[in-house]
Amino acid sequence: MLRVENVNKDWKEFKLREISFEVNKGEYFIILGPSGAGKTLLLEVIAGIFIPDSGRIFMNDEDITFLPPEKRDLAYIPQNYALFPHMRVYDNIAYGLKVRKTPKSEVEKKVKEIAEILGISHLLHRKPKTLSGGEAQRVAIARALVLEPKLLLLDEPFANLDVQTKAKLIQEMKRWRRELNFTALHVTHSFEEAVSLGDRVGVMLNGRLIQTGEVREVFGKPKNEEVARFLGFENIIEGIAEGRILKANGILIELPIEVKGKVRIGIRPEEIIISNEPIKTSARNEFKAKVLAIEDLGSLIRLTLDIGGIELKAFITRSSLIEMAIKEGKEVYASFKATAIHVF
Amino acid sequence: MKRDYVTAFFALIGTFLVLYILLPLVVIISKQLLDWEMLMKTLHDELVLDSLKNSLLTSTATMIISLFFGVPLGYVLARKDFRGKSFVQAVVDVPIVIPHSVVGIMLLVTFSNRILDSYLGIIMAMLFVSAPFTINAARDGFLAVDEKLEHVARTLGASKLKAFFTVSLPLALPSIFSGAIMTWARAISEVGAILIVAYYPKTAQVLVMEYFNNYGLRASRPISVILVLLSLTIFIVLRWLVGRSRNA
């Protein structure tokens, strides 16, 4: 639906270099990158606030590169939410509808509907400066979604919130997506948001979109060392959870908490213990693994293991490698505690 | 808690200026109140009433004109970086450094008879010396409005002009009004330039001078007092209104 082709832009100390990617209809696309990578600038170029120095932007195959923001039919939520401080919450949400000269009764109906879904009906008469961070964010999302835009652009939507509010909003965002079925492009530096919400992710470093793909694919196979280092978490496993057990590709993994349905879990490579013989302890996930690759990282060795068709990365020390006589193709045991698992 | 001697000392020193400004005001008003008869007589003087009307009319017109031209200029100065911007900014501030008699001479040399002794001349003299207040206040007002608000308004479907009128302008309005009030106040207190450009139609501030020159201090006092009370009342009421809208 949205297609960005070879976009370049220089603005102040920020830059975009040869950015190309696509967001499909109904998709939640996350661009992940450290601060200063140019993520906000990219959103502003897509929103039409800036014109790229070169390159093209298409929406449903229509070239929108030079269209003014108001003609693009997308909604932009900046990091500070940018609620209009002189208007009540109701008028903030109604703003886009009023600009479109929507009949008053319809404005009221739509505002009330979206406020209901986002759980902010009780705030409609308030002024923005009286809202908490989480409330302000809901209002900003309502103001955007009430227009049913083709694409929702979110700039670090959860960055200014405390941990609890953030976790709650991420969960609700999943629900709103199911109910309202919108397409979103969300930029963040938070690994957690990417894995929790993203259908696909793009990793952006120094103004370049280095790698795009399915969440699992990008985390599982970082294209280069730079991406891998930024991502940190290297093992992402996707599966169907049933209580405390995750079924992934035929293997069963014990989880630290009860969950249900499709989930992704993460395990840091340093949490995985490698042994030649099975370790006889309970409360451990233990699998027979085949060593696929051995990489020398200097002080550490990174093993790529295959456990029942799933790839896992694990770190061991050089002395362990020699002691255990690990070679490519060798069979070992990989184990990790349930408590080392992060459920997204 | 230890007493804050430094602040107390500064307050003591600072009080001097406050008293210095208040004292003549209090003295002239109280002296005039003791001479009630003269005050009443002046209030029924056609010449005085006409001149007061002229002063109010011209300074209000000046304020409106400065808003019409100053707000767009302030917006451009706040939002755009362009070559020669600092030059434009300097030009805006020029009237503050030029003696007002010189302003009058300059205007007369430039526009000669067309503005001599006319309402137009008075307003042009006032505008020259007082417009910077509106321009600078508008600029500061727009600078204080986060540009992101305009961007969001645009993506929500508002044209640039619509975003200006629904978001930027309402938010900058208290600052713009403060500036406009200063412009009005500066306009009604202008004498130097008006004296040279347009002695007639007679404004109250010029009339005060005329009375002083012709009949002396006592004669010029009642009209001075009336002018002061009138200007101060309007100034205070307007400031109060703006302050209230700011807190709303």
C-alpha cells in the first residue's frame, strides 16, 4: 500500500539514505533504530511535512511525493502527541472531521464511538494539559483513527510513558488493531515494541534501512554485525502457547508464565547452557542440538544450533569450546531456565 | 530559616523605580482632585473633548493597522529562515532608536503635503513608532507554538491557511493582543512625530503641549490628568482581559 523508493533527505543533523520499503494493507510495520537514526525524519517525509531530496513515495500506486500533507489521507502522531492545547479533548478528536465539514451529528457519533473503544469517554470535556501521559496518548490515537486514515504514522508512541502504562498500552494497541483494522507504520528504539506489535520490522541505522523482514527472520538472522549488536536479543521463537507450554515447530518449551495463543518469546544467547551430556535437573528446558556454525567473536564464541528445526544462538567461552571439543555437526545438549525466557 | 537578606536588599533598591514612577502620577492626580472646579470645566471644553476623541480614534486605528500587517510579518519571522532575515528584524527595531522628532521629519520629507495636518499623518506617525511592539509580540507568540501542532493539523486534513487560523493564531493570540495593547499605548502617548507631521487635527497629547506653552502649567494640568486616567484605565482593562484569556 505504502511504497517508499530510494528516498534521500538531509535536514539539520539528520539524514536519510536510499530508503526503500513497503507497508502492506492491514500490516503493522515497525521501524526499529537508535535515536538519531533518522526515524522521525522518515515519518515526516512520508507525512508530507518535508519533501525528499530524491526518491519517490507511493500510496496505492499513486505518486504522493509532492502532495501536501492534507491530501495524503494519513495520520501522524508525533512523539509529544501534539494535542491542540486550546481545545478540549472532544474538539481535538473532532478536528479532522470538522475540517472535512462532516455534519455535526456524525462528528458527535464518530467521536463518541472512538472514545468508547479507546476508553477515554470520560475525558472528552477535559483540556489536554490536565491529562496524564497515557491518557494524552490515547487521545492522540483517537484523533488520528477517527478519520479512518489509510495509514497511521506513530513516532515513538510509548517512549514518554512509565513502564506499566506502556505495557498496558501495548496490549491495548493489539486489541484496537483487531477492532479497527488499521495499517500502521510505527518507529521506535524499543526492541520490546517491535517484537510485541510488529508484523514486519525494518532496522534503521545512520539513516539507512539496513534490513527489513518478518520479526522472527530479522531477529534470527541479523544481516550484519551492526544489526545484531543493536538488536541484542538474538533468539526469537514463535509458537502457539497453551498454559505454560509453548509448541514451536514440534518442540515443547516450558514458559515462566501462563499464556494462550500465538506468542513470541526471546532468550538471550548468554542464557543458554551447552553440555555434552544431559543435565539432570528439573525446571529446565533441555534439547538435543546440532551445532550448525561456530563464530569467533574474540572473547566469546557464538554457536548456531539446530533444535528440532529451530535455530538458536548461544555464547560459550573459548576454553569451553576446546574442552568440550565442539565442532560443526557435533551433537550437544542446550538448556535454559524457564525464567530466562522473555514472553512478548 | 535564615532570612534572605540579598533578595530583601534588591527589593529595597528596586522599590526606588516603582516609587519614582508612581509619585508624579499620584501627585498630579491628587492636586487636580483638589482643584475640582477646573477639572469639570475642562471636561466640558469642546476643544478638549474633540482632541481626546482624536487621540483615541487614531491610536485605535493604528493598533488595527499594526495587527493587519504585523501578524503576518511576525509569523514569517517566527517560522521561516531566509536570507536577510536579520536585516528585516533590524529594520523592525529601527523606530526604537530614532528620536521621534526625527521620525516626524523623515515622514514629512518622504510624503510631504499628502500627510501634513491630517488624520492619515497622525496615524502614520503613530504606526511608525509603535508597530514594532505588535510585530515582535506576534513573532514571539508564534515561536511559542510548537510547529508540530501545525504539522499534525495538516495531516488531519487542514490546509496551511486553515491550520494557521485554527491552531497557530488562537494559540498566539494572547501574546499578539499584549503586543497590540503596547502598540495602542505607545501610539496614544506619541507626541514628537505628531507635532511635526500633524499639529491639526488636534490630539490630546498635542493639546497638552499647546496649553502649557500658551497658558502655563496650571492650565495644562487638568487635560493631562484626564488623558492619564483615560489611557491608564483602558490599558489596565485590556491587560486584565488578555491575562484572563491566557489563564482560561
